[in-house]
Amino acid sequence: MTYRIDPQFIAEQNTRAHQQLQSDYEALAGVLSRRGCDIETLTRQAQAFAVALPSWGVGTGGTRFARFPGHGEPRNVFDKIDDCGTIHQLTRVTPGVSLHFPWDRTTDARALREAATRLGLHFDAVNSNTFQDAAGQAHSYKFGSLTALDPEVRAQAVAHNIDCIELGHALGSKGLTVWIGDGANFPGQSNLRGALERYLESMRAIYAALPSDWLVFIEHKMFEPAFYSTVISDWGSSILAAQTIGERCKCLVDLGHHAPNVNIEQIVARLHRFGKLGGFHFNDSKYGDDDLDSGSINPHQLFLVFNELAEAEANPRDGFNPSYMIDQSHNVTDPIESMLSSAEAITACFAKASLVDRAALHGAQEANDTMMAFQALRRAYNVDVAPILAMARVEAGGALDVLAAYRASGYRARKAQERKAVGLGAGIV
Ligand code: LRH
Ligand code: MN
């Protein structure tokens, strides 16, 4: 029997700080009611919010230079699910897990699905992987996968994606995320037009295999591993491909996949306008695809993204149901602590965006009152919503202070006992 944090322990931890929370909550309720906002409504909304965890995020990540694994690293997908279950037990906002194949391949989908269900988890979109050569693979992806010149390589990559759909289907997932590293390192190396045509041909074959209630997400990325050109390098390539491939092909925005200072919230507004906003990989970055903790570098940008999502939800285009997922690499922190902190940062930006006085914002916009339009956003951004998020968690059986409860539980030390030193890495290397 693997160690789980005792719900009674969490309740005892909460009791110690509940009085302080109650008074902070009532004080905030007063501030918000003077603004015509009902704190109970916001607390319900925060409770209903959900963001999925990346299975690869509970293992220590690394770079091409090195990876420094921590104690109690997950050894396999069942350990990863256990850790995701602990994050959801404390936050109550991370019921979904996004798996990556072949990293999370299992021969017993039923057992995995049952293990997830026992932990109150379900499987969000699955991720294919044609950016690495798996053991025993017939053809290498050195010169591309879905866009490779060799039709056998393309067929192998398409077959892998269809395999991911079948495994995901057995696990109850309803989506496939396709990110490929295909591109070139030298001018002239790749025929830029031909590569896109091969991409569209391969994606059509994957789309044809999609169950009728599934979506496929195209994830664009400016560079890396290719350093001169990437086949699906930006939102423009992604939306045109998605429009060409089909109705249930949508665009996924990984916040770290853009050049520094790109206006990502405007990309969100554009993708939504054309009915192609499929989902997100939340993280943060300062330079490249750093996969740092969400909101750790530029929390205001994350808030502005959620502000556009609130606008989109208020103006739905054939339904508004984007998939929210975290995609981070935890190289120097306890991965569980990073995801606890990131889930809080993401939910906080969602709650702050719900606090924007949209009538005041739109009124100021239509009056070209620049300062008051900006202030409508800033007033919401400046609200410390921590009491709302803590109350939402406590009322849902989670932890008032997720990091304090996690550390006090000794979960990591217990897992270090249970999971004697492992060889294989569970995080991104
Ligand atoms: C590519 C990416 C993609 C995943 C990988 C782990 O940079 O964001 O979403 O497949 O990271
Ligand atoms: Mn990603």
C-alpha cells in the first residue's frame, strides 16, 4: 500500500489557521462588496476551476547539460499518478492528468484508469512523441517525423499518433496534443513549402483516425530542437493548418513557445475569434522555452491571458471549452511543490480576471479613456485573492496552505523510502 496523506491530517492543519482565514475572508468580502462583487460567487467559481497536470512534471526535469534527480522520484506512471493525486488532494483544482507516450506507456490501461479514479483523477489530452527515437523503433526521427521526406518515417509517426489515440481512448481521454520538433538547422536544408504539405498530409491521416468526440490540438513552437526553421513555428501556421485539417482540429498555446515580449493574450483573442482556441500549456519563461513555474516570471502576462479568456467566455464562438494544462520542467525544486505553487498562481489569475469590472472596462475603451481602461484591469490585478482560493480549497476538502501541509505531511521523505533510488528520469531531460 503506497503512502497517502491522511485527510484528517489536512483537516487538523487547516483548523490551526482557519480563524485567520475567516477574518481575512470577511475583510476581503467587505472590499469586494463595495465594488459590487460577491465573494461567495467568486469562491464557487474558483472551486469550479480546473487545470490539468503534466505526468512528466512530477519528476525532476533537466536540460541538455544535466539533470539532478531528487528523492522519491516517481519510477513509473503509477507513481506519477500517485503524486498527481496528492497535488489534487491539497489543491482541489487539478483533477486532470495529461499523459505522454511512450514515457507513460502501460500494458494495463484498466489498472491505470482505476488507480486514477481512486485518486479522484481523470485523463486530459494525451501527448504523442515523435521528437525522440524510442527503443526498437524502425526509423529515426533525426530528419523529422510527420514532415520527414521518407514516407516510411511519416507512416511510422502517424501510426504512433494513432496508437496514442487508442491508448488515450482506453483511459477515457478526449484529446490528442501533437507537438513536433520538425524543422531545419541550416538555410536551404529543408524545402519550407514541401515540409508543410507533408505535415498537412500526415495530420489529415491522424485526424481521420480521431474518435468522433475527440479533439486534436496543434502546438506551435518558435524554435528548439530546430534552430533555423520550425514547421509549425507560430500561431499563424497553427491556425491555417487547423482550418485546413478539420473542425475538431484546434490550436494549443504553450506560453513558452513564443519570442520574448510577444503579445500572447492577443493571440488568444485571435484564436478564439476564429473558433480555434483549443487549449493551453501554462508555464513561464524569461528567454526561451524555459518551462519555468507559471506566474513565476511574468504573472501579469498570465493575468492578461485570463482576462482575454474571460472576454472569450463572455463572447463564445461555437462553444468555449479550452483545455487548461500545465507544462513545466522542474529542475531545482521539488516538482510537487512547484505544481502546488503553479496551480495556485494560475487559479489566482483566473480569479483576478473574474474580478474585472467589464462594464467599466468596455465603457472606458469605447470612450478612448485609456487610463481608466487600464485601471479597470489594474484594480482587479491588485486584489489579493489568496483568501478566496484558500476558502475554496478548505470547503472542498483541500489544504488551507498547500505548501505548508505538503511539507508537514513528510510525503516526500515517505516516498523516498518507498521508491528506492531509480535509474530512469521521469521529468523532461
Ligand atoms: C515542447 C513541449 C510539448 C511537450 C514537451 C514535453 O517543448 O512543450 O508540449 O510534448 O514540451
Ligand atoms: Mn508544451
